Amino acid sequence: MATGAQVRGWSGPSRRRVPRFLVQAPLDVTVLRSGIPDTLPGRAVNVCERGISAMLAGELVPGEAVGIEVRLSQAMDALRTRALVRYQDRLRCGLEFVGLSAAQRAAIREWAKESRAETEIVASPTAVLEKKETHTGGGSGPGSSRGGDPKPKRKRRWLGWAIFLIFVVAAAGVAWWRWNRGWDELESELKNRQVSSAEKPQAQVSAEVMEKLLVHKVEPTYPAEARKDNLQGIIALDIVVGRDGSVVSMRPLNGPEVLARAAMDALRWWKFEPYRVNGEPAVVETTVAVEFKR
């Protein structure tokens, strides 16, 4: 993990153009590092049509391109899309969706409507105090003229700060309680994934058989560098598919490095039905081919 990643947060007024909805849903964030997909389990904190905020069992680097898989509710299909890391602060990160389809945006809106999701409210301390002063008669008037008594105004300010501090302490307490409740689950899920990834394949399966089990396929992007050099051909890769049908590791067997990287970037999004050995999902090894042609 990148322990020295620079934090790029936003501490000013909110710039949100669409409402964010509070959510507690498990998600997976996958990032490609040194040609190997690294999947971090986590829990979504809020979501909107433009992005998602989450607590992860690991750190990302602002600017990294990642993949996201999150199921907002058991009644809807998992949302799978790409995103960019916009900020990282300890284990909390903000991710901006890239290429979210109209159908996926509609699914988020429908989920928020059906579940009556609560909207996250963001307000600065200055805005809270100004609002309280307005409601209590701050500004021009008989009680605030130049010759008036400043003590009531000071009392109102102290009262505003006291209310704000109570609100902050209460919100921190709720956040801490939610964090403790979900952290054990995150650690357990991370350990399970690490054990699953470390297991050796139980069977060598032919490409023809695994092709019939393929349920989600992402076509590779033809790199501009390869187009410029007129590089094309078929890249063969040796991959390991986990018990849940996701690609847990891959290794190119031939071809130029630029095409091999593009092929691996697409393969990490592939999803298979679990291959079963004696009726139980198994970790298997197979070979796939990705073609690049102009």
C-alpha cells in the first residue's frame, strides 16, 4: 500500500451539485499495480450519481484509476464501474465515477427513492453561526444598534458555538460507533480474500469450458502508443479464477508489453460463474486470449 500518499481533501464550502445519500454497503475497490490486480474490501459511506465515498481496508493514491463493485441493496444487481481516486485521508477515500451509464445513474436514483435514503448534509461552522444569528435577530435593529448592550449578542455567539460543539461530538460518537461495528467485518473479509488469493489452483480448466462460464466481459482499450507503432496480434494470458468467479491473478505469455498491459487492464473486470469441483466452488487456472487489431 502507498503509506506516504499525499492527502488531497476539501475543507472549504461544499461544491456538490447533486445530493449524496448515506449508505452502509460492502464494496470492492480493485487497482492494478505492477500488472497484478489488488482488491481492497471496504464499506460505502455515501453515494451519488457522480461518485462514492468509502472506508477501505488499505490506502489508495489520489489520481489512481480503480474499479468499483458495490451492491447498494440485495434487491438490485451489483454496480460495476471505473473511478478515479480524488482524495485519500487515512482509510477514507473519495472516488469519482468514470463512464457511468444512464442506466446505472437511474439505478442509483431508483435505489435512493425506494429505500428512502437519507441525504447527507454538509454545512460549515460559519454557516451554522450566521444562520443562528439571523434567527435570533442579529444585524441592524433596536437590540443591535451602536448604543445597544453587546452582552446578549455575545451570549448568542457562545450559545451557537456550544450547540455546534455538541453536534460535532454527537456526530463523532455516531461515526465511531459505526466504524467499530464495521471494522471487524472488513478485517474478516480482507483475511478471507488473502487466503483465497494465496490458494493454489485446484484444477486446470480449458479455455473453451471457462468461456461458457464467462458472465461479464470488458473489451480492452487499444493503446494509442500501439496504434502509432501499428502493433497488433493476440495476447495469451495465464489467469487464476477465484471461488467467487473473479480474476485473482494473471500473467501474459507473449506479445508486446504495451498490449499485454492493456489486456490485463481489461481482464481484471472479467467475471465468471464459479467453476465447481465435486459440487463446490474451486480456484482454477486457465488460459485466455485477447486480440488487438486495427
